[in-house]
Amino acid sequence: MDSLTTDFIKTREIHFRNVGPASNDAREALRLLLGAPGIKDVRVLNNHCIQVSYDIRQVTLQVLEAALVEVGFHLDNSLLIKMKRSLFYYTEETQLMNLGYQHDQASSTLDIFVNCYNQRKHGCRDERPEYLRHYS
């Protein structure tokens, strides 16, 4: 990788708030983010923290955290975490703007939700074989 490409790869920690004693938000978030566009690597640091490496040309920390909150995760909102989060949001958006990249937040968030939807087991899938679906 050249230096320009590595400048776009960010590694951040996402901390979750401890909602219940048996909750394991980090593992669930790992499953959600693994196949999402722009995500290079996701590691669980502990039950309430993950480390994410991603390409900011495709997805930013703000989009990742917004998608996690929308799906139902509770992020840690302690003062120090909120200050770091705001700084990361600002620096990533500024870097993209300075280099002329236009970031489409809506499509990035949609891609994460589609990935989450495809991983869940639900009744919206037709379990019949293809040849039976079009039988008339």
C-alpha cells in the first residue's frame, strides 16, 4: 500500500454501555460489521469494546456509530468518549473535504443496514427451491 492509501485507513475503538449483565454487545457488533463495505478489520477487545479498521473513503466513524445506534446498540457516552468521538468525526470529515472526496452518508448507512438484514434469521425469506417459487 502506498502512503496515500494508508492515510485513509483508520483504526478506532467503539465502546458500548453496559446495559445488562449478560449482554455481549461487542460480539454482536462484530457480526454486524464484518461484511460491511469499507470495513477492513473488526476485533473484539472485551465484552464492551471493539476495534474497527475502515477506509474513510467508503465509511466514517460517524456513519458506523449511527448505524449501530439505529440497530439498537447503546454506545458509551462518558465525557472522555464523547470528546474523542467528536474529534474523530471532525478530523475524518475535514480530511475528506480537503482531498475533494464527497461522502454519501445515506448510502453507507444503507449498506450497513442491508448487511445486518441479510444476517438475521427472519420470516421474510422464501425457503422453497427456486423451481417451486415460480410454479403456476
